[in-house]
Amino acid sequence: MKKITTILLIVFAFTSYKATSQVLEKPTEGKSLVYIMRSNNLGAGLNFRVYDKDKFLGALPSGAYFIYECDPGEHLFWAASENRDFVEANLEANKTYVIDLRAKMGMFIAAVGVEPYEPTNKKHVKRIKKVLRKHINANVVNADKTEEKEDNIAKAMEAYDRIKDKENSKIKKLLSNMNFENK
């Protein structure tokens, strides 16, 4: 009887663990999937505007994430707040990637830092699990509002062109091998 109780407890613990551990979704065949999330609560009242080069994806609130499916290849993801921060991405087909928008102290309002995540970084994996467990999927992809953001996009592309070739450029890279396992 004791053996059966122990086995049942182990099975229950294992199935409970699997039920609470989240898994990243898989993209449609031939596409890439990018999770864009906010893992910290600094600047909680502020939405960060998110773009894929010249395409407005949406305004991401604190405590949320969204999933963006796109064509594989070269992308320039960036976010705007008091500042603009950029990530150059090289995405492979059928792979899933994660980008975190980290709120930082700014001069007047929260600034944004765009951080590509790596599957080998234990802190990144832990944050992803927390976000998927506790945050809401904002489903904010708003490509139809890109026209309203043309001025902001033009200024951002000018800023990107100014800094991309500098020797000490702070533009981060999301490499094709930085993909996460998915279901």
C-alpha cells in the first residue's frame, strides 16, 4: 500500500509539473515565430511601441506579451519609448525566437531596452516561463496602423542608419541559432 501511495504521489507531482510548465508555440510551416514580451514591471503605466523595421506591430503594455509570425530572413526589430532600441535578427523557417522589452530608468519616462533571448541562458528560460505563466497574451499586432506611425518610423530609420556602422554600435543581434524548442 505504501508503495502504491508513493508511486501515485510521484505520478501526480510529475503531471502537475508538466501541466504548469509552458511551451512555446510552433510557427506555421515555412514561417518564423517571435515572442515579444515585457518581463519586468518598471514603467508599468507605459506601453512600448514595437516595430519590425517599417511595420508597426503594436503597443505592448506591462505584464503582457504577443506572438508575431513572419517570414524567415533578416528583420530589424525595435521598440520606442523615450528612446529607441534595435535588434538585428536573422530568423530561420520553422523556428521560434524570444525578444524581451526591458523597461529602464529614463530621463523623463521609462526607456526601453530590446533584449534577444538565448535558450542556453538559464535566466532567460526562467523569465520566459514566468511570463507565459503570469502575463497575458496581448495579441497586439496592428500592421494596419503603420501609416499613422510613418514619421516615427522615418526618424527611427535615420537613427538606426547613424548608429549601425559605428564601431561601438549598441545594436544587439538575434542570431538564427538562438531559437527555442517548441511544441
